[in-house]
Amino acid sequence: MTSLAATAVQMLGSSQNQQIGTAVARQQIAAEKAVAGLVADSAAQGAANAGPPAPAGQGQSVDRRV
């Protein structure tokens, strides 16, 4: 009987560890989705607030005269 009880306890512990691992994985996935959503929102706001594109040739040379 003792080995049967030990096996049952071991199986319950293993099952609990698997449930904890699954919960942690789900929480991590949810956090990654939230971060991706924030990045997408930030990029969309940045694009909406951006001015017109620079004129052709701008930024191609540097004027060092003082």
C-alpha cells in the first residue's frame, strides 16, 4: 500500500507542476501579446504624427561653414 500511496502523491505532484507550467506559459504569452499591441499602437501613433517626407536630397551633405 505504501508504494501505491507514494505513486499517487508523485502523480499528483507531477500534475500540479504541469498545471503551474501551463499557467506560466499562458501568462507569458498574454504579456507578449500585450507588449506587441503597445508597440503596434505606438508605431501607428508615430506614423499619424509624422510630418511630410523630407525633400529629395535633404540629408545627403553636411554644410560645415560657420
